[in-house]
Amino acid sequence: MARVKTYVRPMQGWWRRNPYYVRYMIREASSVFLAIYTVILLVGLFRLTQGEAAWDAWRAALASPGSIVFHWLALLTVGYHAYTWWKVAPKTAPDLHVAGSPLPELVITAGGLLATVGTSALVYLIVRWM
């Protein structure tokens, strides 16, 4: 009786073989930075409940060089995530028509990116003003 050999698909580094999958994995990895940043903000809220000394110590920790590097990396990865999110939005959204003609994909992507940057700038200005 002949022995049947089962095909085993190699999975090692599957995502590195295609540039599309590399970009996808980078986008998904950006969620790690977002999760860590969420924990940092939650710690800040907790420190705020502990009094002024704890709050000041938390803010001082945010001014450390390691924290600044992390926040720049988080900003870059979340910015890339937002860019790829708005790039795929026209493909997943229902057809948007203005005056009977569909909106070009570039308009939807650019509008989303402008809304993201504008909202972020507005939040920054409000926080700086307070």
C-alpha cells in the first residue's frame, strides 16, 4: 500500500513574501503602540486621583528621553495606521454620489486624512489653551 504524504504549507515568514502583507502587518503592529499608550493614559488618570505629587511624578516620567522616543514612534505608527485606514475606506464604504456622479477614491481618502489631521490639531490647540 502506498503511503500518502500530506502537503504542509510553509508558514515561516509568509507575510514577508508579499509587500502588501508587509504593509498589512505593519498596520496591525501599530495597535501595540496604541495599547501601550492607552495604558500610559490610564496610569496618568490613576496618578491624578492620588494627588498632586503623584501627578507631577507621572508628568516628569513623560518628559524622559525614552518616553519621548516612544511617543514619537507611537505617533508615526498611528499616523501610518490612519493613512492606511483612509486609503481603504473608499473600497469598503458604499458608493458616495455628489450631483449624480461618484466621488473619486482620492477625494474620500484626502477628506478623511484632512479630517483626522484637523481634529488632532484642534484637540492639541484646546489642550494647549487650557
